[in-house]
Amino acid sequence: MLSLAWIVAASFRPSDAVVIAVDMALGAVLLAEFAARHAIRDHPFRSATRVMELADLLAILSLLLSPLTQHALGFLRALRLFHSARLAMSLREDWEGFRRNEDAVVAAVQLLVFVFVMTGAVFELRALMGGGIANYGDALYFTVTALTTTGFGDITPKETSGRLLAVFIMLAGVTLFLRLASALFRPSKVVFPCPGCGLRRHEADAVHCKACGTLVNIPDEGT
């Protein structure tokens, strides 16, 4: 979270010696963590070449090459942060509210990640937007207006590639909005694999699996 906060904050500053030094120091720490994390696994190369891990590595390299990239890929760190299976597992075990509303929380986080990454892309591709984007705040404004199809028109893509990016933001954003709405208004259930038939979704107070009748022991704090 701190690395993402710095990437956003640095987008409001000129790329001076201080920004470059912090970028490279942060990149070095994250690269060491990345290498150590995969070195202790049984199949280091396989784990390091997964899509999310490669996105994280590209983000780290963009920090190390800050004088050349200017955070061009730094926003990709949001992908690994919010799609961490370990984080989801921890929340599922420790937070009852997450277990009861997992689909809605995951859908909201996916929408947030999409907005964050698309804002970074718009900021780095601001030359295609026809001017008007000076910092991350302007890029966020354009992303949200495109995603909601509001289109105020004060920032308008001039190049075909910029317009196609806006179309992608609209289509993908509407899809994620619909998924979030579906998760919010669908009956609340918890995710807990049935030991008998494997059914994963049950009512929060279920004692038996509705599909096969097997006794399910869903963790509950009794509230």
C-alpha cells in the first residue's frame, strides 16, 4: 500500500533527483523481496512467471528504471496487491464480515483495481488524450467520466488509440459495475466447500449441505 501511495504521490511531482532516488530505492527493496519470495518455493521459475507475478516484476523494474519510464508500469502493483490469494484466505479466516459478503467485497475491489490501473494507463498515455491531463488526479477524472459514460468533454482523446482506450474503459467498467450490483443484491451466502459434494456456497446459518445433506461445519463466531 505504501508503494502504491508513493507511485500516486510522485505523479504529482516533477521527476527530480529526489523522486528518482526514492523510486530506485523502493524498487531495489521490492526486487529483493520478489527474489526472496520465489527463491524459497519448490518451483521458483514457475511461480515467478505467473501473470500477476510478471506484472509485479514489470512494476518493480519501472521503479528501478525511473529516469526512463516515469512510473509507466508502476500502477501494475495494484494487481498483485488486490489479487493475492494469501490475502483473500487470511480475510476469509479472520473476518466474518468478509465471509458473509465475499462476492460483493471481491467485486468492489476488482472495480477499484480496474479504476486504479486504468487511471495509471491514462496518465502514462496522456499524450494520446489531447491534452488536459497534468497529473494523476486529472487521469482519475477522465477514467471515471469514461467509465460512467458521463463524458464531460473537457478532456477528449484526439488519437484513435486514445479513443479505443476510452471505449475499453467504458465496456469493462460497465461489466464490473454490473457484477458488483449482482453481488450486492444477490442473497448473501458464505463460501465453504462441502466435504461431501463440494458445493461451495451456503446460507450463513446452514447446518447441512442443501445439495447432499452432509453436515457442514461453517466457522461462525456465534453472533
